[in-house]
Amino acid sequence: MKILIVEDNERVARYVIGGLSEAGHTVDHADNGRDGMFLAVSEPYDAVIMDRMLPGGIDGLGIIAALRKNGSKVPILILSALSDVDERILGLKSGGDDYLVKPFALGELLARLDALIRRSQDERTETTLVLGDLSMDVLSRKVMRGGKSVTLQAREFKLLEYLLRHANQVVTRSMLLENVWDYQFDPQTNVIDVHISKLRQKIDAGAARPLLRTIRSAGYMLSASD
């Protein structure tokens, strides 16, 4: 699993990163709110560990609020030295999925994180996916955009399903190659460009607002927001 930890305390960050790495996770770390926000909105993560109080112009709750406003459903575990009940309630109401008070046991953090990820994966198995006026019924394999049926080939359907399950997140070419085609092509292949172009023509043709966007030097994003 790919985990983001946003924590300005170097000792705490090393402690958590070490535990996550030993558990087999890939970890990115930001030590301030500005960098934490950048990573959180530009990279797809299986979970985020977020400190409440951060330098850099934005605190943990501000980052969480921005992610939720943008439609991100990534599981977020809040870490904080603020232990009052009101503070915990505020953290959860702001969009956090769990709240762990410092100091904490590494074993408990890992257990809570695993539970959040399992819950998130269960939710991703939903069979009806909706983004704006675009909808997909995974079981019947029906796709609608603006009330009109969209006919997709098998690979196009799988590509759109992956993009919908990662809506409002930047999806890289490598992610698409590994998860849509199930194995790796030559990174220079144009197979992704061809399928993205065909999919864009089918779901965005004639629509007032395009959903499928190319993020320069990063990948692609399916999003209904401006």
C-alpha cells in the first residue's frame, strides 16, 4: 500500500515511517502543510496519516477539508496531541476517518490504518459508479452520460472503471498499464494515448463540460469540478 504521512515532528515521522516500511508499505512524507497538500492532491494514496498542527500556511484539518471538497475518499487517520473530546469530534467532523492521540503505540496505529484501508477497499467494490452526469453500472456494463447510453469496448470499459474508482485523483501512465492492461508495456508505447483519445471522444463528445483531462507531465484525471 502507498501511504502519505504529513508530520512535522522528525522523531515521530521516523518512528511511523519505519513501522510502515517494515509492514511492507511504500511511504511518502511531508513535514509541512504546503508540501502535504501538494502530495495529497497530486498523488493517489491508499491512506493518509495527518498531523493536526503543521507549519507551512495550512494545518491538517485544512488539508483534509480541501481533499473532501475535491471529492477524495482516501482514508485519513489524524494524529494529534490535542486529546480533548471536542478536538476529536472536530477532527472527525472535518473529514477524518479516525483520530489517534499522541503519544501512541505503533501497533495500534498500524491496526487502525489497516482497518481504514480494508473498509475503503470494501467501499470501492460498489457496482454503481457516478461522477457528475456520468454513470456506470459495473454488473450490467451500462454507461450513461447526460442520460444517453455510451457504448464502450471491453478495454475502454475497464479503463473508465479504473478512472471512476480513482475520480479526482491524478492517475499515471504506469498505474494504467499495471491495472488496466495487467502487465507492463514499453513506457514509450502509445496504447494509452490511443485508448484515452477514444474514451474521451465517447464520454465527452457533445458535453458542455469535459470530464477526462490530461494532466501535463503527470497523467490523467477524471473530474467533474472546474
